[in-house]
Amino acid sequence: MRRLITTCLAAVALLTACSGDNTSRPLQVTDQLTSATPAPAPQARTQPAGTVVPAPAAEHITLVPRRHTLALANTDTARISLFDTNAPRQKPRTVELPAPASSLRLSPDGTTLLAALPEANTVARIDPNTARITQRTDVPGSPADALDVGDELFVSRPQTDDVAILRDGEIQQRVDGFPGADDLVRRGSTVVVLDRLTTSLTPIEINSGDKQPALRAGEGATNAIADAFGRVLAIDTRGEEIMAFATEPLIMKQRYPVPGSPYGLAFAPRRDLAWVTLTARNQLVGYDTAGGQPREAHRLPTVRQPDSVTVNPRTGTIYIASATGDGLQVVRN
């Protein structure tokens, strides 16, 4: 089994290229860039672990621990479903949206939800208590993701090849060169941008808005999160790997094989576990990331097409959503 701990220099030899030129062409060597997507799942042949409750198809799942609420969204439906984590079998409340959500994340204070709505050119703030939109911010350019950073809002906009930085609802700065900008991850004094088309990570300095050198992230990176060790974890769906990057400066520290088309990603800080869904196998794998390389600690059968996963940071309970409408899976861990 391959175990590689690599620096940026070694990564270049493995086609994990560094770029110090903010105006350089995309890191993929091709004129027709395509984003990686989750592999279609086979019919489930094993009973999923834990409990499965009825739920609409979902591609995004976010937990609001302080509100005991689980939010599910689908890129084909202009609606968010809100489940009570204390009674998940109850009928969920719904939030009607002006357009489907391409991302769904928790605000830094842990009380509200932030959803990017590309078809409506809008970023919406949602109160999970009232199940209502409390604020809409117009952001042209088909916003893919939005992230609160102090009094600023960072918004990835693949249609305009940039990340916009807003204050008080107005764009103050544009950081160009992101044709497939998707996930935004806060890490220290930077916001790290995952670009799915160029399959790269690029830090942006929060104070200045300056774009820092980019680093290639495998063959088809799809999702990224922060862990408890000051790193950014990223999933390479095409290359079937999990990768760990130190930041400030951005350096690849680990890459580890994950067969089965990895896609969904969540981190449990109390147990140092990175949870990865395998859509080609209908499985969830937990990797202990506290050591020098990831170590498989758990492997569980899931609902069909487990495109998204989240974990309660306090209890370790795992929630997996099926993108084919096969239910919401709850695993006490």
C-alpha cells in the first residue's frame, strides 16, 4: 500500500505542481478542463450501519449543533430540509429558496446557515430556528460557495473566474484566476480556494486579498475541509486519494490511497478522524489522521450514493445523506 509524505519539491516530480505566478495558466495540462464528479453508486447490497430515516435526495448536508438541526440541500431542488437531530424521524421543516443551493455551510458563530444560490446570483442567510431566509446578498457570477471571514464575505464565482470579497453587501475586491472555484476553507490568515477545474488549492491572504502560489491537488480534487492540526484535507476523487496540506506556506504533507471513488468529507476533531464516503462502494471510511500518515480506523456500509457526510463535533455522531433519496443515515460513534 502506497504511503507517501511529500513536500512541494517532491510533489512536482509527481505532477503535483507549484505555481508562484498569479497570472499563470491553469495547472491541468489540457485545453478542455473538466471537474471530477462522484462515481454512480451500485444498488446497496448491505444493510447500512446505524439508523436510516426517510429524507429527500441531498448533495449537501450541514449540522447546526447549537440548534439541534441538520440541514439537507439538493442542487436540483430550491428547498432546504431541516431535521431535528433529537427526533430525526419527524417530518422535516422546509425552507423555500429562490434557486437550488450549490453549497451549505454553518456561520462562524454556529447559529445560522449560509447558502450559495448560483441560479439566483444570490447568497442567502437562513435562520434554522424560524426556517426562514433572513438576508439575501446579490452576488452576480453564479456564486458556488460563500464563507464569512470577520466582517467580510468571500464568494467563489466560477462564471467570472474569480473570488469576490464583499463588505456590507458590496464587492470590494476581486481575486482573478479561478475558472472552477468551489470550496472555500479558512485556515489561519488565509482563505484556501479549491478549484475543481484546475484541481488545485490556492491561498488568498485575508488582510490584503493577495493571491498566493497555488499547489496542484491530485488528478481531480472535489472537496476540502480544515482539520484540527492546522491543515487542509482534500479529496482527489479521480486519483482516489486523501491529501493533507499544511498552510502558510501551502505544502502537501500527506497523500494516501482511498479506492472506491472518495467524495464526501468530514472531520471529527475530538477523535482526529477524517470521514470519507466512497460512492462506488456505498461505504464510509474513517481515517485516523493524528499520526504521520492516515490510518484506517473504521469502515461502514452506507445508504446508496453517499455524496455528503457531516459529524457532530461534540458527540461524534455521523450523518450521511443519500443523493438518490435512499434516506438519511445516522451512526452513533
